[in-house]
Amino acid sequence: MVAQGKSEPALKGMVHAATVMAMTGADAIQNPILREQAWADLKARIGKEGYVSALPDDAEPPIKEMAS
């Protein structure tokens, strides 16, 4: 699966996806109504408690193990 990322169709798809994300960001920067709607949607989804991580408070990323 990883090797497919080097193919021409995969690269074209990744460039297209990056373009869509960049243009969405530009839309959000330029359109205050869109930003307000996005914030309202986020607040509705996370509820009164806000974001709650599924990880325990004392969890640390396994950076040293990943670097080996």
C-alpha cells in the first residue's frame, strides 16, 4: 500500500486533496460567516465538556521507541 503513494495517479490525488484543503482554509479565512458556522458546529459536536482525550493524562508518546 505504501508504494502506491509513489505512482502518478496517487500523486495526482494527493495534490488534488491538498488543493481542496488549502482552498477550504482560504475560504474560512476570507468568510467570517463560514468561520462562525464552523465554530458553532464544533461547539455543538464537543458539547459543554469540550474535547475529552481518550488517552490517560499520564500517557506519553513512544517517541524513543519509534526512533529505534
